[in-house]
Amino acid sequence: MRSNYLFSFIVVILTILFLSVTAPGFAQEEEEKSQLGFAHHLFDKGHYYQAVTEYERFIYFNPDHPSTPEARLKIAFCYKRGEQYDKAIELFRILAGEYGDHAVGKEAAYNVGKCFLLNKDYEQALIEFNNFVKDNPDTPLTDKAQWNSAWTAIYLEDYASAQEHLLRVRESSDYQQPSRELASALEQLPQLPHKSPYLAGFLAAVIPGAGHLYTGKKKQALFAFFTNALLAFGTYEAFSNDLYTAGGFLSLFTLNYYSGNIFGALNSTHTYNKKVTDAYLEQFRHKYELPIKPLLGFTVHY
């Protein structure tokens, strides 16, 4: 009987000792999860700057935690989603430098180009995407970089380069089919109903306002026609009544408005053609707005 009591006493003591050792660890782990989980919750709700504070708090109290790189990356995404692209680029560059070939580093390096694209710095975006593809030729992000490079070239109206990037997307990629279809769509651009600048200029030279009317600018066409007609009539009347000084000034105004009518018609065709092209490409951009699959094991919001 005494041995049973002794055995039970030893079991209780060992249980207490085990709990005293492991309980703090479990409590700390749960606290860490709750801190990071709350930061993720704020991020998902769009409260990016509050999320930055919580991610920073987590990093401060857990500098060596395995999730610290994730938290740092999410801070950069907070600034990206908050449209503070300069700050986001700075943080992404730091992470890319520190983590190199690690998933966090690759994700960060890719998003440097993405931030430049979102900030409409298309030339620099192309440089960053090209550098990323060169340094990371065989990652899932490589095809996304090619896809974004193509759209960047499209925004620069360099459709030949856009096609080259699209054709470099690998067959195993989710971007392969839309890339081929978009490349085919770019080949159809010359077939769109564009207006001829030469014809618009010729019409404007023959009848002021006719060039604007050709591109559908009815109000501008009426204004150009009546303004030029009134100035021409005023010039004629001035010279007819021997008002040479007034006629000379009116001649200058008439020539100015007449030439402006021609240049305006040319600009109108370029504006018209750009709208037609943009509308055509916009439907493809919406059609192929692909969901982005994160390279990392955790969910990354773009």
C-alpha cells in the first residue's frame, strides 16, 4: 500500500515539473501566434498602417522567430498596398539582399518591379523584371515577371517587346495560355478601326474643322470651322476697306488658328487611336486578371 502511495506521489511531482517546464513554452507560442494572427487580420481588413505596428511589435519581441521574415515581408506589402511605393521598394530591396535565394528574398525581388509598375515608372519596372528573370530563371515567379513585363511594354506601346516577353512564358505555367492568346491579340492591333492622321490633316487643311469631325470631335469641329471662318472674313473685310494694319494682325491670327486646326486634327487622330487600342487591350487585361499564387508557404496578398 505504501509503495502505491509513493508511486502516485512521484507521478504527481513529475507531472507538476513537466507542466512547469512546458506550460510557459506553450503559452509563449500561443501568444506569438495571436500577435501575428492579429497583424494578419488587420492586413486582410485593409488597416495597413495598424498592421505595420503589429508586425513591428511581433518582430521586436521575437527577432529570431521563424515567422519574422514573413512579418518583415508583410510590412513591405502593407506599404505597397498603401501606395507608398518608395518605402515598399526600399524594404523589398533590403529583404531581397538579406535573404537572397530564400523564398522571402525572391518574393521581395519580384515585388520591386511590381511596385515600379504600379507607380507607372514603366522603364524602371522593365529593368527590375528583366533583372529578376535573369537572376531567377526557374522559379514560379519568373513567368509572372514575364507576364508583367509584357504589360509594362504594352503601356509603353512597345508591342513587339511585349510579344517577346509573352512568348517566353513556359508551357508549364498558369500564364502560358493567356500569354499566347494575348500575343495573338497584339498581332491584331493593326486591324483595329484606327483613323488616319494624314487624312485628318488633309481634311483640316481643305475645310477647317473637317479633321476633327473625322475623329468624332463635333464640338471642336464646329468651333474650328466658325473661328477660322470669322477670322478669314474679318481679314478680307480689313483689306477690302484699306485697313492694312488691322488686316495684317488678323492675317497672323487667321494663320495661327488655321495651322492650329490642322495640328489639332492630327492630335485628335492619335487620341482616338489610343482610346481604341486601350479599350481593346483593357478587355484582355480584365479577362486575364489571374489570381496570384504565392511562392511562399504562407498567404501573400498583392
